[in-house]
Amino acid sequence: MDDQNGAPVKDSPGEHSPDGHSRGGRPAQEVTVKEGGPARLAIIGGTGVYDPGFLEGAETRIVPTPYGEVEILFGRRGPREVCFLARHGRGHTVPPHRINYRGNIWALRKAGVRWIIASSAVGSLNPQMKPGELVLVDQFLDFTKSRDATFHDGAGGVVHVDFTEPYCPALREHLGAAAASLDLTAHPAGTYVCTEGPRFETPAEIAFFRGAGGDLVGMTGVPEVVLAREAELCYASVALVTNFAAGISPTILTHREVVEVMQANLEQIRALIGRAVDTLPPAGNCRCGSAAGEKGIFNASLGVDGGSGQDH
């Protein structure tokens, strides 16, 4: 079996742990990923989104990376090749602070992905963003503490990447148009506060985040968005508000409540992402594909000549 983008991908040998390590079965078979051909779109499913629900001919493969093996579901929606990655692993077994963010993004880049639509469950700090509503995030505040947040650790020199627009503006605009066509309530912008987790936030923290300009709070958006930009991928986040945050909500917060609200709104998330996939143009007016400026880290490791280089 051949794939795209000039790097090896392994067929799944059967059951794997969420961090990609084999739990038995036949040895994984190496296959070749070829550079060229149509780029793939990836969906990263957050809490409550463990299956996009619309992939045809889906098969699980294991993609090796310098950060460990990553399990990805490969399939199609119409003519479009689509990958699906469960952020928390099968059965939601990986907590936010233990997710292999670098491995996940590296694996998607290696598999020929150029666009990522990521879903997430969030608490709201903004009274205008109510439970059950969608938000197309446009900025973030990073309050994580102990995560590996960059591919550029100094081995290949110092690289500084611009984050004036952290999320791909073209992909966000496209998602907004898709939501409008489905009559879905989707706020066009919002600032996402990322905390370390896995605990929920205190009311004092929420008050501080509101004062800093935060609209939403979650535990997984960073460093995912940072790594996607370093990998020169177009990345957009579709956040579903599941509850008001601590000190705003009249009740205590529970993970069960988050999952229940996500399940109740799963079909609108699937509908939005499905419409966005169906209508995605071949190119967008953005500079994500040349964001890192200095080339080399992915090209050398993936065995390809030159990066994406061009605007998508």
C-alpha cells in the first residue's frame, strides 16, 4: 500500500495502546508514503468525538515518529482523503498533560496532511458563549506548565515563529461559512485559555483569565496549535461550550457533564466538519505553509526535498 509524502507508515497490527505501542498481534508492515498527489485533511477529535462518523473505507495505521508511534484512522469522504486522530486515545485513556502532542502533529505532517480541523470541549468565561454553542477560536493564552511545546529545541538552531494569527484565517473563514450554510450558531472568534489539567480551574483562576481577555478555557489546545504552525499546517479549532467555568457555573464541574453535553451536540459538530470537508477549496489565502521560514526539520526527517514552501 502506498501513501503520500515520502515517509514510512505502518499498517496496524491490531490492538495498540493510546500512545501507539503495540499490545501484540502480527508485526507491523512497513509501507511507503510518497510525496506529491492531493494533500490530506485531518480531524483531531477531542473529548466526546472519538469517531468522525463519515469516513469511507477507513483503516487504522500506525505512523512511526521520533516521539513514538501514533495511531491514525485513514479513510475518505467522497474524493477527499481524510485522517482522524483521537487526541485522548481509544476510550479516552490519555489525560491532557500526557498527550503526545509532538508525535501527533509529526505523524499527521508525515502522512501528507495539510489541513487540520480540531474539536475541543471547553468551559465558557463569556456569558455570550453559552453551553451547546460553537466557537471558532482565533487567539490563545497559554497557562500550561510542563509540556513539550516545540519541535525547535535548539538542535537545528534557533527558530522563532510568528503567532500574530495562531489559527489559520482561511480555514476559520471556511468553517464559518460552513456553519452559516447549516444554520449553526458558531461564534466567529474567541480567546482560548489553555490550562495544565487534569484538574478543573479554581474560581480565582477563572476571574484572572477573564481579566486577561479569555473567553474559553480548556486543557488541550496548546501546544497542539503551536506545533501545527511549526509544522506549517493549516490548523483551526472548533470549540463546543459544554458548561460555564468555575465560579460562573451555579454547580460544581464534572467530567460526566462535559461528555454528556458533547454527546448531545455531536451531530452538529459532525455536520459542520463534514460540510467543511466537502467544500474545502484546493488552496486558501494564508501563509501557514511558509510560517516557519527556516526549513529543514521536517524535510530532512521525512526524506523529502523542500517544504510545502507555498501558501496553501
